[in-house]
Amino acid sequence: MNTPPPLITMMSQLIASPSISSSQASWDQSNKKVIELLESWLSSLGFSCEVMAIPNRPNNVNLIATIGHGEGGLVLSGHTDTVPYDQGRWQSDPFSLEERDNKLYGLGSCDMKGFFAVVIDTLRDMDLRQLKEPLIILATADEESSMSGARALVNQQKIKARYAVIGEPTQLKPIYAHKGIMMERIQIKGQSGHSSNPALGNNAMDAMHLVMSELMTFRQQLKKKYRDASFVIDYPTMNFGCIHGGDSANRICGKCELDFDLRALPGMSNQSLMEEIQTILPKIEETTGTTIEMRSLFEDIPSFLTSTDSDILKTCEALTQQTGDSVAFCTEGPFLNQLGIETLILGPGSIDQAHQPNEFMALDQIKPMQHILKGLIHRYCLQTVDNKLIKANTPPIDKHHKQTKIDPFNNVDEEDRV
């Protein structure tokens, strides 16, 4: 039986297989080549692999690779797509892995093709015949755009497991919460005309001024009403991202559009927020005599929250010697939670390098991540560890979720150190 190539070779091949997902057709690409590589390597380790079609996305697929049987088990999950890249701003070829300054550079190195290489390289050294519960490697499509891969998993109820870790770049810090996001467009249609006589038209930009004023009032109401101290920005945010209207200073503006996003805290409903905004618009329509419509630019992403009392968080805090935290960026976490899987976000690399020219994963993140993966697999697939032991090894959590600076390898063999 063939075995997977060395970690660096796997990472090189994954990065050399472009899989950009984007709402712009000129950028959007298939992820099938990446899935084929992962399927080949995981099959060689004894995994049963299912390539899952995604409705209305014929060029994109998910991979569900499973080994072992049982009702519980662990999912190690990641997305196979990347964002577009800035041509001319990279110091090296984005699709060619380059090592320099103890870092691995390439598009997707930390976000997040590199995670799969780290996982598979870790599994190579483990005896997977002894599994008492299943281990599932999940590779999804379109996380960077529509999240169609994760949504299809929910719609088809494809994954059954008890625990999951999504290897997004968190610098090995356990993440149990993030805000949701909705991205909306408000379009106002008025009537163009000669600017010398306002009665000749109906200015859509004037109406948009009223809409924005109401939205700013609503934004302040949300800030006063909802707070969560576990977030750095501890309130819901609304950002006016872009506005377009009119075509000439001497013409009455006949059409105006505003694009904005709203990021809700865990426990808030995106649907309820949209409904509240919708109630603001009819009165302005009536007052101004314009037509106002609101539509979603993308399907909304729910907020993510896994209980701070969850076993997966306590386990990861013990393995990393870091306390759980929240982040501002979105993940596929809420969709796995919807499948009834207790989910945490934790992976190598930093989100600060994601979506940037010269994206990289630091080499000193790899061995610690492999130590964490081995601990997770032993905990959830190979043996049952007493919860009291997990608690005893979990670092103290202060009220402000500051990182506890403890050597994460004080009980690990020397060869597992970086």
C-alpha cells in the first residue's frame, strides 16, 4: 500500500493546485484537484472516502473520509478553497510553496490547505487499527464565498459524530465563539431629471440619506441593547461598505444603492435583524415617493457558540495550555453545530496572514499542532480519558480570557518538541 508523501511535499502539491472560490466568475475555480489529492492520501491510510456533490456547484465537491466505527468520534475539518490573490504583490509564486525565514509561503499555507498536510502527516505515525470510535477528515468547498459545502452537509445531514475541530488559523488557541454576518443591499429607485428644477424628478440619494440615518439610529440601539464581554468588539456592528448613486452633478439622482454588513453576537437572530430593518423602509418609501428594496448579497452566516463547559473546549485548553477565546472572523463552525456536533476552532498559523500577499505558516506551529491532534484522537477515538483528569490539566481561566503562559509541552517527550 502506498503511503502519503512527506508533509512538505503534500503541502506543495496542495498549494500548486489552484482552488480559488469567489463570487466573481472570473476568479472562481474548481476544488476537485485538491480533493483528489486528499482522497488518494487518506485512502492509502485506510480511510473510506466519499466525494460529495454540492447542489448547483458542479465543479466543486466535499470529501468525507472515515475510518473506524461507532456513534461518537471526532471530525477534523477544513476548507479546500482559497481567496483570490493580489497579482504582483507576492514576493514568490503564490502557487509554489517556498520556505524562507522558518516560514512556509504559499496561497492557502495557513488558510487552510496546510492544515490537511499536518493532519495526514500526523496520522501516518498512528496505529489507526485500534480506533474505538470513528475519525472523520472533512474537506469542504466554497468556505471563502458562499459556504455551499458546509450548507450542503447540513441540508443532507451527512456527518454524524460527537466532536469536531476546524483547523482555521488561530495560532493554536481554542476558539469557541464568533459573530454571525449578514451582507445586504438596499436599492432605492427615484426619478431622474434636470437639476435646475427638483420637481422634475425624485432624488433617490435624498431618500438614501433618510435610510442611512435610520440605520445609524438602529445601530446605536443594537449597541446599547446587546453586549458580550468575551469579544474584543463586544457589541453588534453595522458597517456601510459602499454606496453608488447618480451619474452627473446636474442630474437628479434616479437610483442609489447601499451595501452594508451586520455582525451579530451569539444568541442574536440574523432573520430577526433583517425583519427589523425591513420595517424601517416602508415609511421612508411613503414619505419620499420612491421604491425601496433590500436583498441579501450572500446567504447569511449564523453566529457560532460552543459552551464554555463543553468537553471539547476543556480538552483543547488542556492540550494547548491556552484558554478559550472568541474571534471576529466567521467559520463553518455554526453549520457543524447545527449537525449536533460539539465544535471548536483551533489550528496552526495566524489569521493575520490569511487573505494577505505572502501568506505563510510558521514552521514552529507544526509540531505543536501535531501534538494537539494526537491528543484529540486519543481522547475521542482511541480511549476515554477521565473528565477529572482533563480538568486537572486545564490552565486557570481568568475573567478576561487572557492567555496563560505555560509551556504546552512540559509533559511531552523531547522528540515532540519543536
